[in-house]
Amino acid sequence: MPRAKTGQMITVLVAMIPLLGLVLGLLTGRLGAEPVEAITHETGEWALRLLILTLLITPLRQFFGWNALAPYRRTLGLLCFFYAALHFATFLTFDLSWRIDDLLTEIRERPYITVGFFSFMILCALAITSTRGWIKRLGRSWLRLHRLVYLALVLAVVHFLWLVKVDRLEPLVYAAIASALLAWRLPLLFGRRPLTYATLRRPGEKAQKSA
Ligand code: HEM
């Protein structure tokens, strides 16, 4: 089996550990007095963490030239979608008992649900179109569509910031990481070349040679 495939399988297995923790916690009653709340929080946080990891792949490839990481972007993106879908399904099942009119009211009246929902809609579109068939079918539009992943990240961070009322440190840390990822991306959108480890090292090497 190629090394990338084994690595991707290991990534999926490792990413299932939080889910296993939730299932075991539920079965043994270790999720506390509000198990549904614990599941919503854990699945939401893992969706956000995996989204950040997905978006870290390109800067790592560009900066260090670690191109072997390329296949992991899709794996991590789909894992992010998986946790986001669990997060949404938990809310829909336990908070709303699958009442779609209640969902529409929540989306209309609670801004943090509105932004979370739009973020999830983008993740759905990206997951559906992540196959080879869709990449071929959409051509150049595929790249434009998949840039929406940055909007999904911004909306997910706003969702987190909006719902936390007291200690905002954790969502602020996520906001800082998201800002750094966007800051990396911005010059590339204007056609500038990415900063690389090699270009950072070169001036020092020249200085050494001339010394
Ligand atoms: C249909 C879309 C969504 C709905 C209905 C939804 C709903 C919720 C709810 C009800 C909570 C708990 C609020 C509370 O504690 O009072 C929550 C928390 C959270 N959600 Fe979402 N969410 C959605 C999409 C997303 C997406 C797409 C992400 C990330 C990619 C996300 C990340 C989070 C995070 C990080 C938390 C906070 C977890 C914590 O407190 O530790 N959510 N969401």
C-alpha cells in the first residue's frame, strides 16, 4: 500500500479517538449532568480544530516544500465535515427533535446559529464536490468554490465567539490562528509568491559566504 494511503488511514483512525471517547463517556455516564451539551461542545470543537488543520496543509507545503502532505488536505477536510455533521445532527436531534420549522426560527433569530449554519452549508458543498469527478466537472470554478473554505472558517470562529458570553480566551485563540491563516493567504490572492523557508535562508547563506 502506498505510504500516503497508510498515513491517511492512520489520520482517520486518530481522528476517531474523540468520537470513541464520547461514545464510551455516554455508555459509562461519564459525560456529566448534561451529556448532550458535552457532545455538542466536543463535536463543534473538533470540527473547528480539523478545519484549521486542513487549512494549515497549504502554508506548510508552500513554506517548507512538504508536498507529501498534499493528500492529507482532503482527508482532514472530510473529517472536519464529519464532526460538523455530527455537531449539527446532535443539535437537530436533541435540541429540536427534528422540527424543521424550529430550525428555521433558530437560524432566523439566533445570530450564532445563523453563522454556524452558513459555515456548515459551505462545508457540505465542499465535501460533496471533493471527488475527482466534481474536480473535472467544475474545472477552474472548483478552485474558486473551494476558496470558500476560508469563509467557512471565519463564520465558524464568529459562531464560537458569539455563543461564548463569559471567558472568551479560547475562541480568541482560534480567532488569532484563523487570522494568521488568512494573512498568509491574502498576498497569494493578489498574485504574490508565497514566502518559503528557502528564500528566508538564502540571505544568511550569502552573508556567510562573503564573510
Ligand atoms: C448548522 C450549523 C450549526 C449549529 C446549529 C450549531 C449549534 C451549536 C450549539 C447549539 C452550540 C452550543 C452552544 C452553547 O453552549 O450554548 C455550538 C457550539 C459550538 N459550535 Fe456549532 N453549530 C453549527 C455549526 C458549527 C460549525 C460548522 C462549527 C465548526 C466548524 C461549529 C463549531 C462550534 C464550536 C467550536 C462550539 C463551541 C464548543 C465549546 O463550547 O467548547 N459549529 N454550536
